[in-house]
Amino acid sequence: MKGLGELERIIMDILWARNTALTAREVGRLIEDRDLAPTTVMTVLDRLSRKGFLERTRDGRAWRYQPAASRDAYVAELMLEALDLTGDRDAALTRFARAVSGTEAEILRKALTELEEQ
């Protein structure tokens, strides 16, 4: 999974913030500070769908798009890919653990404990 381009990220942010599938027209209306042609929005949505970021379903003549996974799942995948780029996973994980706040460290401890109990 690769990172998203600027417009792709804007569109994914919109779709992640909604609890419903949206059409290209609806997404276009929600993009602020941009005067985009409807075909541009449709092209980016189609590209995101082909990359596996979005699922789409027919709604009459239009397509409705919704994220294939949550924002959290996407960010976790990016973190794992970044970890894969290191030459020393142990060192990278240790450095990461030292850089998080106390609250974040507690969240990590809790998640690891829950995994161990499964």
C-alpha cells in the first residue's frame, strides 16, 4: 500500500469522515478550496477504487464510493511499511516506543496484553 497523493488524501479524508457511501458529485461538493471539474473527482475516485482504497456500488447511473478500510487500518499499514524499510526492526521499534507519550505507551501496553491473552 502506497501513500496517497494530495487530492487522493483529501477525498479519502472526506469519505472516512462520513458513515455512508457518496457519489462523485457529493464528494466534489464537499471538497473545499478547490474548483475541480466533476470528471477530475470521478477519475480520482476510480483510481482509488482500482488501487483498493475504495469499494464502489451502482446507484442508478452513478457509482457510490466508500472506504475499503478504516483510516486507522490505513495508517497502521503505512507504519508497518515504514518499519519494513528499516534495516533493524528492533531498533526502530525501540526508538518508536521511546518517542511516544506516556498515554500512548499505555495504549500500546494494553493492546499487547490483549494480544497475548488471545
